Amino acid sequence: DYVLKPVRADRLAQTVARLQNGLRQRQPGPQTSEQLDPVLQQLRALLSASTEAAKPDAPLQLLQASVGNQLRMVPVTDVLHLEAADKYVRVFTTDGTEVLLRTPLKELMQRLDAQVFWQIHRGSVVRATAIESVTRDESGRLSLRLKGLPDRLAVSRLYAHLFKAM
């Protein structure tokens, strides 16, 4: 059964009543639970296998970026800054080039070393050792400059704690 929009209260009540009657009639008996045990065991095995596969391995060493009809291998050691751009991630490297990745930033962050790459904004990640200076303006907002990049990058309040004096 289904309910069309705009939802009418009487039609919704009728659908709920029909579902409740159907569920009452389908009370599982002992033979039904015996039939479900092998299926449940398979599902548990698949779940445990998928959680083990989801555990992060060693941090990424190379990024695979498409450049035209080529695949360019960018060593993570050459990455200065990562910036989310719609469905892509812009990667700025030490040699001044920029490449695009088709991996979302959130997914990429799980594979990068958190001690090396700091998230400074929802859509920006920088190499900590590439930070040249951090500036606080008169309203208290932080921005930073990276070695080799002319632009200043804004630091959101959520990540400002990374720059407290030690």
C-alpha cells in the first residue's frame, strides 16, 4: 500500500490499520525462526567482514589524479593544500600545480595522517609543516598563509583550537 501527497488523515489511518493487521497475522512460529537462523548467521558474517574492510590501512602515500586522459600519481609528501570543490577535491602541490581528485574530501581525510594534515575549514585541509604564518584579524578570525601559495586561507572557529599558543 502507499499514501499519496498531500496526505489525508483518514487514508493514512487506513494504511496503518492494514499494516497492523498484516503484522499480527505474520507472527513468526518456531519453524520460521529456524529458517532465519542461517540467514542471520550469513548477515552477521558479512557485517563483520565489511567492518574489518572499512578499517583504515596505513596512511595514503600516493594520490591518483586524472589529468586529461592521463592518470597522474601525486606523492602525498608533495601536497600543500586540499580544497573541496563540488564533487571533486582540488589538490595544490609544492611545485605549484593543481590537480583534481574524484574522491570526496571527507573520505580522503580518513586515509590521510591526521598529524600531518590539519583540517582548517569544512572544505579545506593543509599540510601542517607548510603553514608559513597565522594571522588574527581585529574581529578574532584566523587566517593562514602557506609556503608557496599567495592566497590566505580562512580558519573556521571549529578548527581554531589547532592554533592556540603552546
